[in-house]
Amino acid sequence: MKRELIKVGFWKDTKSFLDLSGMLQNLQDPRELVDHDWMKEKRERIAQYLDVAEHVNAWMGSSYCRFGCTGVDMGAADLSDGTYLWPEGLSHYVRVHHVRLPKRFTRHILDNLSILKKVSATASSEPQREALLADAAKKLGEWVDAKRKSKGQVNAR
Ligand SMILES: [Zn+2]
């Protein structure tokens, strides 16, 4: 059975005069989602979560910041935690531009962060912490998979 990942953070092409893909798929412009009060205290942790997930797709070209940042590496890959799929650059929008994520996705991240928090607390150095987080994110994907299999069905969320 092919697993359907829920896509999040794929934005409208704001550089093209006519954004056909955005219009057809109803993609949003992140500049309309800026919310400086959203998750103030947890924002950095949410951004970290977005960074440590697994790479699932790699594309030929790099993405660009819809807010017009230059010299920022937005990445060219998609990441996943086993449930959601988002572009590598999504953490930049959260961290730098305070773009608000969808409610369900946010709740999902906060639930999973409690697992990552335990892991992070045991690390003694920054590289070790990153390695542990990456490992935890991988485990998280497996955990989500196992949970789904035991349910015997895919949640339509
Ligand atoms: Zn930017």
C-alpha cells in the first residue's frame, strides 16, 4: 500500500507573472500567513522539528524565499516525518518570517516534540544533540508507521 503524505508548506510561485501550478493546486502565499504572535515560545522548537526530519525527495533546483531573502539556502529537497511532507525551506519561513503553520500540522508537531524533548535533554554537545534529534526524527517516522499499521487504516486528516 502506498502511503499518502499530507503536503504542507508548498507555496505559490510568487516570481511568475502567471502562477498556473499555484492556481490549480490552490497554493498559498506565505506572505498572507505572517503571525508574529503565533507560537512565540515554541516557534524555534517547531522550526527545529522541521529541520531534522528525513529527506524523501531531492529536486534539481533550489527553492527561493517568497519574502525575497537573498543569499539564503532554502534547500532543494522535501522532508517528511512519516505523516506530513514539506519543503526543506519551511523552517526558514517559521523562524525568520513568523509564518503560521496549519492547526492540525502544528498540533501534530507539538505532540511529537514531547518525544524529541526527552532525547534532546540527554545530549552533552550541539553536534551530539543534532545527531540525536535526527535519529529521533527517524524513529518518529517509524513510530508513526507502526501506529498506522496497527490501526489498519490511514487517517484522513
Ligand atoms: Zn526569507
